[in-house]
Amino acid sequence: MSKYTIGIDYGTLSARALLVDVSDGHELASSVFEYPHAVMTENLPDGTPLGPDWALQHPQDYLDALFTIVPAVVKNSGVQPADIIGLGIDFTSCTMLPVDRSARPLCFTEEFKNHPNAYVKLWKHHSTQQKADEIDRIAKERKEKWHANYGGKVSSEWTLPKIWELLDEDPALYDTMYEYVEAGDWLVWLLTGEDTRNSCSAGYKNFYNKQTGYPSHEFFAAIDPRLENVIEEKCFAPVIPIGSRAGMVKPDMAEKLDLMPGTAVSAANIDAHVCVAGAGVTRPGQMLAIVGTSTCHMTVSTVEKQVPGICGVVEDGLLPGFLGYEAGQSSVGDIFAWFCRNCVPKAYEEAAKERGMGIQQYLTELASALKPGESGLLALDWFNGNRSILVDFDLTGMLLGMTLQTKPEEIYRALIEATAYGTRMIVDNFRKYGVAVDEFFATGGISQKNAMAMQIYADVLNMPVRAVDAKQGAALGSAMFAATAAGKEAGGYDTVQDASAAMAPKNAHVYQPVAENARIYDELYQEYATLHDYFGRGINDVMKRLKKIRFE
Amino acid sequence: MSKYTIGIDYGTLSARALLVDVSDGHELASSVFEYPHAVMTENLPDGTPLGPDWALQHPQDYLDALFTIVPAVVKNSGVQPADIIGLGIDFTSCTMLPVDRSARPLCFTEEFKNHPNAYVKLWKHHSTQQKADEIDRIAKERKEKWHANYGGKVSSEWTLPKIWELLDEDPALYDTMYEYVEAGDWLVWLLTGEDTRNSCSAGYKNFYNKQTGYPSHEFFAAIDPRLENVIEEKCFAPVIPIGSRAGMVKPDMAEKLDLMPGTAVSAANIDAHVCVAGAGVTRPGQMLAIVGTSTCHMTVSTVEKQVPGICGVVEDGLLPGFLGYEAGQSSVGDIFAWFCRNCVPKAYEEAAKERGMGIQQYLTELASALKPGESGLLALDWFNGNRSILVDFDLTGMLLGMTLQTKPEEIYRALIEATAYGTRMIVDNFRKYGVAVDEFFATGGISQKNAMAMQIYADVLNMPVRAVDAKQGAALGSAMFAATAAGKEAGGYDTVQDASAAMAPKNAHVYQPVAENARIYDELYQEYATLHDYFGRGINDVMKRLKKIRFE
């Protein structure tokens, strides 16, 4: 008798539920719900204006999604609710909301419904940049040890800048709120009645360390005396490892969702991070890169190393029982899109159209005919700054080697190569600091749409690149965590690794490095590395000075 | 009673005659003749194939031009031949042909008419690159003092590589030829019967120095033992200063040209160099830049300094009585054209078309709205190598500072700025080595078509830029030299300076530097200079290594 789980992926604009067979991950049904309020950047629903760089969401959208797409996949799959053994949720992060003791969002109350800080602050709520800078300054000044685990850089997107902003702008709301929670944890709470914090969000977005806990009271007090006990007062729910069972679906919820009461619910997870298991990464040495507009690199290890320039290292952060490492490139597909929007001549657009191709497809066809090194071009991929390993957002792009014969497809290829060098820089940095990387998985749009790019990555990394077709990657990952939460006795699995091994997509395309290409790219990478250090490590800070002149 | 002169400018594809009033340079008539054979790069007229990088011309075209355009301007102007007091010729250079004792081109003979080396080797005949490299190697090895006067770099376009190739490939032709002559000097010889070499071509293209003569026999023998006496044997005509009278029109020629026998003919000149007087540059400290596809910078001084990285310093090279200095940027307008061909999106092309503008005009309009430094971009203008002051053709272009918001017009402006920084580098280098530059004249296409570019040059140089509208610049310059050859008694002038003062165009537009812009550009220029030295002076030879990889 087959068993099934449901994974729900809450994205930025919509939520998707996926019902799969636990034995092999086969999809039986999926359903998508777009949030009616989408992202609120100008006003609250009642017209209350928002400041610059604000990005809010309405929690009612999440509930409406839940009660629509779960019954839909149950119905459409034709599966009996009794055979659905688990439910798992992943969410964008850090996406936070203030709630009362009954888990009710404070924006649902009459008192706070016109308070911007009472709504969900979406991950890309960026009005908190100054707060993040100040946190960094204080952490550096105090030589906070945990700071190095985040590459020495706190993002404006994380929990502390968000709650500090809330406290500063709306102290009454701060006092009233029972807890400040991740949206994913909040949904798990509603479903199960269990108030938990998942180890992935707590670790990557709120400085939680399984061995040492949260940063000290002294640190929080140094940020703001009112925050001295912020963890005990507003972020106190116990941290549970991803892959564990948070609880079981309550009867009232079961009825609304067409599930059986008692169905296992896994700890929540982050949408990017759940893709690690979702893509089939199950052991140290394997790295997953989600190659899209930007790239997120994730790998696991049994050892905790302080690796400079990464986004974070968190125990139980990616797979339970392992240290999870995350690094990133702040622009990848965004660079190619910029190039196509701004730098491709009319003749190319028309030739592409005539051949019924997208412009990137056409450029890729032309660029595929080039050999490594043939263009004589070399680029730095810092069009949106450098996340890893320099952690410097004042850096900018560079292109070098142009002649009067240089063609658009040569520049296009050079930009793709630059992002591959940037990835190799991250891989080499992990290795240098003792974290092995010996197998490379790629998922995300570019891994599926651009075979030339993936071949270049394989040649530059001199490693096979396993491009995993994981269209539902996050939702499938959540279904794996759900199967683990259900456990082997219920027809699921004992470990996330077992679930991943059985349920991950089997249709990966493996790009093998070509020795001759790898040899040439090795030379070019050395050139990239020299310029990386020259422009990126303070030998010539021209990029920063140009930005300074620009903003004067 | 007004007096008139005729200036003839022999360009790459056509010759132009201009008849002007000697008192003020006013144009009475002009006439153009396009060469029927244009540039021969594939075959001789009889089908004999040419090698790669060959570029020949047919001397009959020059004669046909002469006998067409001179009578045309005489006739069209309505001027009496008796009032035409002089004729001057400028020519592309180094443009060489082998002739017999009667000045007959050897390609006119039955014996040699199918010998490629018997034709005119046009300035851009580039199959001689290896010969030029070998000459440089030997000159360096022998520490030839004259070599420094040419920035330590012999061009493949000059006389010695051309005649050496002729000797190597066609020794019988070499033995037969009476002399190897510049096309301009050859025409003067035909017109006057006087076999001369003008100081401008002899100086800039054949290592002639007024004080020390040609390089030594030992040097020529080191190149090739057969060349030991090449000057005495094949380049022996006396060098006469530009501005002097080479001779007078012979009666047979006068008849064909509708001129009076005895009309003064000036020493020949080079088309670029004759523009110095043509634009009104008459004293030390003034620099003329011909800003076109590439840029040629010329200035005069009373002192001979060895300035590294220039194209040449020649006594009587630009104005008689002065040391003439030449420097150059190997691509300027070519870079902007490359950008427009390869990097401007369809939407821009269509917007330009809709507004009835050329794409450069449209980009200029958009870029004009930007302030210095606003784009955050910085470029190196080495898309065709660097002529001055690095004398390195393996260098390539660079662009830095791009973000995902960077717009095409920002890149376009950054490229223009880069060429302005390149010009400032040349100006600063002259000053550093003791050659004053205190007034900047610009002529050539870009000086007339792009006011924004000229304002940027004024701001970057922090000097007024005097843009001289000299459409007929070279031909007008030749008319000035003709008036000087005629002399004051005949109604002309005693000196080229006097002729230039009277006859140069009066319609210059002067761009004044804006202090605030100059201040910002000063900062940006320092950044350019740092990268110039980093990439150009061997600190990081990445550009050369990329080229090497490319050609492997």
C-alpha cells in the first residue's frame, strides 16, 4: 500500500502544494495559489503609506493558500487521506510576523491593523539596512565570536534588524506582541498547536547555534538596552532540528484540509535550503548550487569550520546531524538578463526572432561555437556586489580584453564564465578552510535552460556538474521532510538522507569536464583570481571610490 | 589684385583639389576624384594574387586625379591662371613606389607590370609586420639613438619595412629600380622635374634627422647586408624642408593642368601633418588633435626632447623651423562605432530612428544629461592597442563599474571619457618631458559632430578646446604651403606661420572647461592613470596573456 506526503512551498508571490508518492517521489498532484495582496511596498490595505524599501505581506494570504491548495491536491490525486502520512512546509526567510499568545497575527487586531510593523516583513524588506550596519559595527567592536560564522556580515533581511526596527518604530506593538515568529514556524504552530522554531531559520537568520545558543544578553543590550532579553521575551520557542516532527495536525485543521487528524507535520524549513535534500544531496562533500537570478551554494560537513566570506554555518541547518554551510553570488542570471536588455544589438534580436528563439538561446548558440579563451575576454561578476567570498556590496562589474572585433556573444560567454569563476572561488575557499567539495549539483533555472553554461561550470570547476531537474524542488524537499517526520513505521523514513535517496529526481543531466577546456580555464581562473584580489581585497579600491564619487 | 593657390590632398580613396584666395583662405572651387583602382588587396589588375595584409594602389589613378581636378578647379573658380601663384600637395604616408630614372613607376613597364612589389604600397600595407618587429629588435640590440625619437617602435607602415620586403621578395626589381619614393614626392618630381624628399615624410617615416642624417650603414647592414647602402642607392634625393619651394611647374605639365609654367610647387607633405598649419597652429605650446576613427596629436617646439612613447620628433616635420612632435591614440571614433554596432539595444535604435537621429546622436543626447562621475564607470581606451604613450598593440579595452542598473548611454559616455583621459595622458607626458602644451586645437569628424565629446575633452584636459571646422583641412593646409612656396613677392607669404595666420578657418568653436567638472574628472583621471600603469606597464600583463591564450 503506497503512502504519500504533501510538501508546501511558500514563495514570494505564491504557494505551491505537491502530493507525492513516498516510495519514489512521484508527483500525483500539485496546486498553486497566488497571494491576493502580493508584496505591499506602497501602502497597507487601508491606505496607510509605507516607507522606502518596505516590503510587507498579509498573513491572511498564507491561510487562504493553505486551505485552498492542500484540499486541492488531496482531491485531485484521488489519494485517501489515511494514506497521507505527513505534511511539510518551507517558506521564504527571514519572513517575520508578530503574534499574540494564540498565534493570532497582530495585524488581524483592530488595534494594530493600521500599523505597518504589525504585518509580515517579507525577506526582501530592506528598510533595515542601517540597523544591520549598526549591528555589524557593534558585533565587530565586541569581537563577537558567532559573527565569523556569518562571514562577518549581518544581512538587513535577518530577524534582529527587523525586530529592532519594530521596537524603534512601534514600542507599543513590541510590548503587546507575545512572540515574533517566522511565517513558516507560525503555520506549523497553527497546524499542530506546537510553538517551535526550526533550526534552519533560527541558525541562518537569527544567530542560533546548537552548541552555544543565541548571542549573549550583553551583545543584545549593546544593540539596544531594551533588547537585552529579546530572545527570552520575544523569540523563546524551542528550536527543533529540521527533519524532526513538530507535531500532528489538529482535528480542526484536519477538517479544513481534508487530512486525517494526527498527520505528522515536520519542522518548517527555508525554501532554498530545503532544496538540498530535494535535489538529492545527502552527504558531506556534495554541494548544491541553485543557479538563478543569483546563486545560493549549500554544502554539509561533519565539522564546524570558520570559513570567511560565507553566508552562514548552522548545525542542523540543511540536513539534520550535519553542519550546513551556505554561500552565495549576489547576481548571476541577473547579469545575463542585464546584458540582453542593454547590450544586444537589433540585428541579433531580429535574427533570434526570425529563428523563433529567445535572445539568450540565440546568444548561447553563437557562444557555444567559441572555445575557452578564444574571445580574449575576462570579466568580474560583481554587478550586484560580491556576497561570497568578499562580502562587499560596493564592488561592481568589470570586463577586460575588448578589441574592435569583439562580438556580443563573446561578451555574453565571458559573463557566464565570470559567474563560473565566482563559483570556483567559493568552492576553493571552502576547501581551503577544511570543508570538502567533491560533487557538484546544480538546480534552478539556468541549470535547466543553458547547457553551455553548465558545461562551462563543469570545465571551470573541473568537476562533474549534476544538473537536477527539480521544477518542484522546494516542495519536493518539504515532502521528504514530511516523510521523515512521519517516520519509517508509518511508511516514511528514519532520516532525511533516506527520504532523499528514495524520492529525489532521477533525471539529472551530468556535465563532465573536458580536460583540455579545464586546462585553459585553469589559466583564465588564475587571471580572474588575481583581479579578484586586486579589485576586491583593497589593493585598488577604485570601484568603491567610483561609487563614492557617483553618490556625491 | 587677389592671388590664389591650389592645395591637393591625396587621401586613401580619392584626391581633392581646393583653390583658395591667398589673402584669407576663402574657397573658390574644389573638385574630387575617386581612384578607379581604389585599394588593391586581393589581386593586381591582371589577376596576379596578393598575399595577406597587402594593400596596393595604382599610380595611374594619381595622375588621372591630377589631370582632372586641377583643371576643374581652375575652370570652376573662373580665376586667371596667371593669378594662381602656387600648388601644394599632401599625401597619405608612408605610401611608396619604385621608379626608374625618368620617374616612371616600374609597374608601368612590361617587365614588372605583374610584380606586386612594383606597385604603390599604400600606408596601410601591413604584410611587413614581421620586418618591423625585426628592425625594432636590431635597433634595440644596437642601442640605436634615433630609435628613441620614434618611441622605440618602428611601424610596419614605414619605408624600411616596405623596401626590405621588396628586396626580399623581388631582388631583380630592387636592382632595377632607380629610386624608392613617397607618392607625394613623386608627383612633385613629375610636376617640377626636381627629385626631392620632403622633411616630413623623410623624418616621420624614414628615420631622417636634420642634424644627424639617416641611421648608419652599420645599422642598415645589420638589418640585411644588401641594405648597407640603401639610402645612397635607393633613397638618395635631397631632403628639403616642408614650406620650401621644390620647384616650378614645367611647361608640359602646365599645359595639361591649365596653369602657367613656372607656378611654384611646394615640397610635398603628409596629409595629417599638413593639417597643423591648416588648422591655424603656428607656435610652440599649441597642440592639434585630429580626432577621428583614431587620433593624431601634433605639436611644435623649439627644443628637441626625447619623449617616450610618441610616434616621432622631426625637425621641420610640421612647421619649418620647429621640432615637430607626433603622438597618437590607435582607436577613438572606432571604439564608439564598435559600441554602436555591437552593444546598443533594439529599443535605442528604434527610438533614434523615430526621432530621425543617428544612433550616436541619440546616445549623445542621453549621455549629455549625465554629470561627470554619475555613471560610476571607468574605461581604458585600448580596443586597438595603445599607440602613445605605451606603444603596445597587445593591450586591449577595459570597462569597470557596471551594475545591474548601468545603461548603454552611460557606457557610451565612459568610452568617450576614456579617450579623453588617453589624450590627457599624452599631454601630461609631453609636459613631463619638457614639451609645453597650453592650447588645444581639435579637428576631424568628432570635433565637429559631437559637442559633448569636445566639452568632455575640455573638462578632462582642463584647457579650452578649440574645435576647428576644417572640412578641407589638409587641402587648405597644402594651399598655405603653396602660398609660402610662392613667397611674399609673388603675393604669397614668407613663412608658413604667416600663411596660416591669414588663411586658417576663423570659425572655431571654443569649449571652455567647467571648473566643477574638471575637479571631478581630475579624480577620475587619477583612477585611469593607476589602471593605465597597472595593466599597461607590466604590473599585471593579463591583457597580453589573454591574447596569447587566444591565439594558441
